[in-house]
Amino acid sequence: MLQAYRAVLIPLAILAFAALCPAAPAASAPAKAPAPAKATLPGDLDEMAKVCHLVNDQKEKLAEMARERQRTLQEWDKANGPRLAAARQGLASAVTAHKADQVKIFRDEVDMLEKERADTVAKIDHDIMGVLTTQQRTDWDAYRLDRDLLEKFQSLGLTDDQLKKTQKICSDVASLPVPAFVDAEAEAKAGKDAFDKAFNLVYTTVLTQDQRDAFQGNAPPDKGEKPAKPDPKSKAPPKKTR
């Protein structure tokens, strides 16, 4: 808030002299203090903030963790990048030269370094999720499951009722306990298991048989041309229309 100027008493002699001099430019009002910069979140984190209705404190923590993630990866790449590149080049050369013993040596080193980097990223991402409350995490995981499933089934024309049932399934799957961090492979497996569970439930309990057939590429969905009905006098199976 702007503060009021103080009144200053000036002797009459000085005022008389000032009247003979050019007027000095008026003093400008004090500038307002800049507003605090808003936390900027990259990619999925910005979407997460909107979906989960994060408060400012959570956004600031996520922004700092995102910066730390970037710094950590840059430091890892600076320290280990040349070694990883050399191991990959050595592996390619050993494969070309058909040197099985060298292939194993270089492959083991490449696998070890790539796992180390992946684990570093996965641990930070796991910690980032720790900023959310239990309900916010459930909401975020459910949102991602629903988004990915709808992308899979987008050509099937799901009804509003099917969409609601799909959202409920995703919410139920997302509410399952979150396992403790082990490594990147375990994190990826947990994510895949959750998706597979939700997918199978939607596929078997929400989709119609025609939609399941359409998804498998065996028939059109519930619109357009229908498969021809079999002729009871013919033993040959009906031809499937695509």
C-alpha cells in the first residue's frame, strides 16, 4: 500500500527564491511492490494442480520439486552421460563384431546405468506424489486411468451411462493402497497393473458385446451396417462385415 507523503515546513525565504526558479518535476509516487511470482508447473504437474484443486502451498512445493528433478537429472547426465554413451557405442561395436563376451560386458553396463537413471527419476516422481493428500492422489490416479481408457475406447461411442461407470471403476481402482517405493521397474509395474485391472473391468462389465467385437476388429460398433444373419439352411458361417 502506498504511504502518504510527509508535510515539510520550508522557510519563507526559500519559497520566495523557489518562485523565481523553474519548477522541478513532480516526484513520482512510490512504485508498488511486485506481486509474488506464481508457481509455474510443467506439463502433467500443471494439469494435476487443476484436477486436484491444489492450494498455493502445494503448487509451490511441486514447482520446487520439479526444479530439483531437473537439476538432479542434469547433474546425473553430466557425471554419467559420457560413460553411458561410451558403453552404448561399445555395445554396438561388439554386436557388429559378433564378440559375445564383449556384448555381455557392455550390455550389463548399459543396463546398470540406465536403471540407475530411471530409478533416480522414479524416486523423485514418487516423492512428488507425496505432496498430495490421499484423496487428491486418488483423484489424480483415477483421472489418468479414465483418460487413458477413453483414449483406448474412443472409437466405440460410449454412452453417458458407460462413461459414468468407467469413471467409477477408475476411482475404485485408484483408491487401492499405494505401494512403497522400490525402483522404477516396480513403479512401472504398479501403474500397468492398475491400468490392466481397470481395463479388464470396463471391457467385461461396461462394454456391450458389439463394442467388444468392434474393439477386437471383428465387427462394427452399434451403428451402421450389421453383420448378416445366418441362413438356417446353410451350414457355412456368415461372413463378417468390417
